[in-house]
Amino acid sequence: MIRPAPLLALLAPFALAGASGMASATTGDGCFRVTNVAADDVLNVRAAPAAGAAVVATLLPDNDPGIIAATGAWVPSDRPEGQRWCPETICSGDTTVKGGAKRHDLAPSECP
């Protein structure tokens, strides 16, 4: 289940360059599931790759939000993988949200 943040649900995706980490959003690799988030917490999906950026959605740790698909290169590229931000599109039913989260909180999952 995704819960869009008030008035911020459909902000523009990360502005990224480069093809490293690009993925298709419909089948095979390139999708993720929430991990490393406590049962009583949520994963904040942000409008930009910064902890202070606006929250555009929150994802529950043990609930299937639909499809979390990578949409660009993880940034910054000079950081270890777990410290990079992963731009993503989250699709659940009729709701689509674009934003990003720390790669540390996302585990690879095959796309449906």
C-alpha cells in the first residue's frame, strides 16, 4: 500500500543523467521491495535525492505496495551502493508516484 503525501503525490521524478543502473519497469530485474525498515516505521519516498526533500509517499515495510521500479542511475555514483539514492516509480492500482529512496532500504525483487 502506498500512501501519497498530501499535495505532493505526483511530483517530478529525479533529474538524472547516465545509463548506469537503468532498468525496465515491467518485467525481469529492476524492481524492488522495502527492506531494513522496522515493523512500526515507514519508508519515506522523497521528491529528490536528499533526506530533507519533500516526502511524496510512504511505504509500509511488510505490505506489498505494488511495483517499485528503478527509473534511473543511483546517485551519487561515488558512494557505496547502500548510501546511494534510487530513483523509482511506484505503481499500485490506479496510483503512480515518482520519487526515490535510499538503496539501503530497497532489496531487489523480480518485476511482475
